Amino acid sequence: MSTLIHRAGIRPGDRVLDLGCGQGAWLTCLLEQHPGVTSVGVDRSAAALRTARASSHGLDDRVELIEADAAAWRRNRFDVVLCVGASHVFGGLTGTLAAMRRHLVPGGTLIVGDTIWDVPPSPRALEALEADADDFTDAAGLLAAARAQGLEPSYGHISTLAEWDEYEWSWTGSLTQWALTEAPAAERQEALQIAAEHRSGWLDGYRGVLGFATVVLHDVADV
């Protein structure tokens, strides 16, 4: 995350937008790394935004967090626009890139992160994900989609299998821990079942098949 932000070439005075900011991890890292910028984060999850506000304590004067549908929200354009892991809000990668560009000043910078196929998906992986093969592209396809919209990639990161495993273990583990220690009795079994089904789909289905790529893109459409 830190390296990708550094490679984006963010300048003092830049205005940054994070569409689907979630718990604000990217914005917090960016603001700490670049004290001269201001930012806006948009997400429809009130719970995620509460966490984002807590994690951005001390940066409050430089971040505005807005509870709204990122696909419908509008404001003036920004120098840097992020959307990491929220392409479902815009109907997939192509829609995400188009939405990000609508918020971007000419010549600005995007940081986009999206799921990709690390290898061609097997029938088992597709079944586990309840997906079609054309729901995602591979890393080369992601860059091709970006360049088709006048965006030039300068740096990127493809998550390793270990990083993806950490994400999945954390996701299922947090839900399991909550079910065992905090969940109301009426919700415990359902939460454990959700965690078990997700874990099974990952380990028995799409592990090593589904990946994640994050790329720094520059608007060159008018250059």
C-alpha cells in the first residue's frame, strides 16, 4: 500500500477521493504519507465509516468521510482518485474505471485495485464463487481495459498467494471469533456456517485461481 501511494506521485495541495473507502485504510496511509493533501472518502456502510473516523484520529481536518452510494455521489473533480476492492459498486472493472475518470481532473492519477484471475478459472472455482469466467479478467486484461480508456499504468502490485491467504484467514477468522465470543446465541450458528462455507469455497475452490491486482494509472487521454 505505502509503495503504491508513493509511486502515484502525489503532490502537496492535491485533493484525493476514495470511492468505496471502507474502513479508510488507504486514506489514512495516504494522509500520513503526504501531510500536504486533503481527502474525501465515500462509502455506504455506516459501520465502516465509524471505523474510518476512529483510525483517522488526528487527521480529521484533512479528511471528509461521507455516507453515500459511491456510484451516485457527485462533486467537483479530484487530482487523485482511488477505488480498491469496490468495483462491484460500479458493475465491474470497466464501469469502475469510467466512474473514477468522471471524478478526475485532466492529467490526474488513479489507483485501482480489483480481483483478477491468476490462472484460467476451473469449473470448481467458478462454482465456489458463483461466477462466470468473464466476470473478471487477468492482469494483462486489467491493463488493457485501462489503456482503452486513456489511462497509462506506471506501477502495480499483484497480491501473492500468501497475501491472499492472509486476507481469507482474517475474513473467516474474524467472523468465527465474533460468533464464538460475542454473537447473540440466535446468530451464532448462522455466522459459523457462513464462515465455514466461505472457507470451504476458498480452500476447495478458488485458492490459487482468484487473485488481486492494484495499479497506478495516469490520465493521458488528452496528452
